[in-house]
Amino acid sequence: MVYSDIHDQAMQPNSFMTSNVETTVSVNQVSRYYDKLLAVNNLSFSMQRGEILGLLGPNGAGKSTTMQMITGNLAPSSGQISINQFDILDDPKQAKLELGYLPEKPPLYADFKVDEFLLFCAKLNRISKSHQNKAIDSAKQRCALGDVGSRLIGNLSKGYQQRVGIAQAIIHNPALIIFDEPTVGLDPIQIREIRQLIRELGKEHAVILSTHILPEVTSTCDRVLIINKGELVLTESTEGLQKRMFSSSLLVGFHQPPDKQTLLQFDGISEVDKVRDNVFRLHHDPDIDPSDSIVVSSVNEGWKLFELTPEKLSLEEVFLEITTTETHENKTTSAMESI
């Protein structure tokens, strides 16, 4: 099968959506060394079409190396990566036909008109001539570029240039789209528009979103992977990540407070700290919420409750807690092994 035949088939409406293949991306026990430095260590995950996966990690965690291996720009030292069941090393041409990529700096030519650039991209992706116009029109429609086709890319706003970058990534209707920091440098309105566009694309493609903007994950992604020191330290749904943002403690205030021993009698409460006069922090089992019982007892006992606030961690605090805990545990393990 030649490239034009593949793309003729790919450009049929929703052609890849009818495939029996459920797993779009499979990363299986992948490691990468730079000389003796282990940048990625035994990383495994998979994802399906219709899923947006957030890839997070501190600087030097291995995110860029991971993306370079998935896109076929860097060979893994060991392990296997496949896209739509095509192995990225054994069958790279077929695998890359299923891949669209938008790097942090969009690969645009400022002196091209939008239509000229997208035609150039269609030819680069070897879309057959009979389907080029259809592919361009579809990409422009999905990225809301219908009114700027005749304008020079260099004269467009940053937000529209980013849309052109996304259009070039999806013009061949890939199964997988990878975005690297897609909203960096955009204003709040443009950020909102690009996030909405990514969510729309996530309905029909598998999408990997690498970002250091943590709120972008909760507003855009379905699932999150956190990599630290080259290792996967967390895989969690966005809903699960948001649950982690609620710490297992309550701030309570009473005009007529009970003593600490009384507060410790509530089911699930393990510790009581005095924050200031008449205000306490109650540490409790994450699976037990004592709020209702405290309210009822306050009414019955005349404690005159005036504050009851579940304490919430920021997403940044959750991220730091996960990555720093993992780093500490790794150091402790290494120290024990050296004894």
C-alpha cells in the first residue's frame, strides 16, 4: 500500500473511528539511556481514541524524551512503542501516518498564506491530490480558520498562529495528536479557545498533552500521568486527581468550644490542633467525613458553630507532594541498598 492509498482511506469521514482497534497508543516497558544516564526507566501506559492524556513532570523528569520516543525522533534503549498497532521502530512509516504533532514552537512559515502552508503540509503528509482540498477545508473548519485562508501567517495573532499549528498536525486525520505546551504565550481568551479546541479534538482522536500549566490538566484532560526522575509515579483520572486536592482535615470554629478530648471522640478524627482562639484543625480519615456529626452535636450541645471549612490543597501542592515524596523514597531506598 502506497502513501496516497493510505491517505485516501484516512480522509474518508470518521474512517479510523470504525476500526476494531481499541488501543491507539501502547508504551510497553520503555527505557532510554543517554550514555550511562537513565532518562526514562521502564515506562508503560496505554490510551484509547476519545481520551485526552495529560503528561506532567518537573524539569528533567523525562517528558521530552518520552515524547521524542513516541514520535519516532528518538529510539528507546529498550521496550516497545506502537501507534494503532504499528510499531514505531519496526514499521515507522505506517506508525507516523497515525501521528500528528504540535511542538512548543509551531513549525510555521511566516511568509506563507494559511492556505498555501496547509497545502504544503498536505503534500508533506502525502495526501493524494484528489483529497488535498478536502483535507485542507476540514482542518480549517475544525480549527476555525475559514476566514484567514488568504492571510499571511506572519500577520496573524499568536492565537491564530497556534490554530494553524494545530491544523497542520491534524490535516492527515491522525489517530494520535501530541501537543507540547500548546497555550504558552497566549492571552486568557486565546488559552480558553485553544483548550476548547483540544477538548473537541479529543472526542475523535487520542490526544497527549504535555504541559507545565497544572490547571490546564484539570480543565482539559481525562487522565493524568506524572513522571519523575524518568519513572511513572502516578496515573490517575482527572476526577481522582481533583479528589486528591481535598486534604483530610477540617477547620472548625465554635463560640462555645468543647475540649479536645470531646472532638477526638468523633468517628474518624485522629488529631486535633488548635489554630487560634476557638478555632481547631481536625485531622480525619480520608474516607470518613465527620462534618454532619459535628454540626448535629454543635446544635445539640450548644457549641455555637460559626466555621466549618474542608481544607483544600492546590493542584501545585498535590503535584509537589507526589514528586517530592517519590524523590525522598528513592533516596531512602538507595541509601538502604548501599548499607
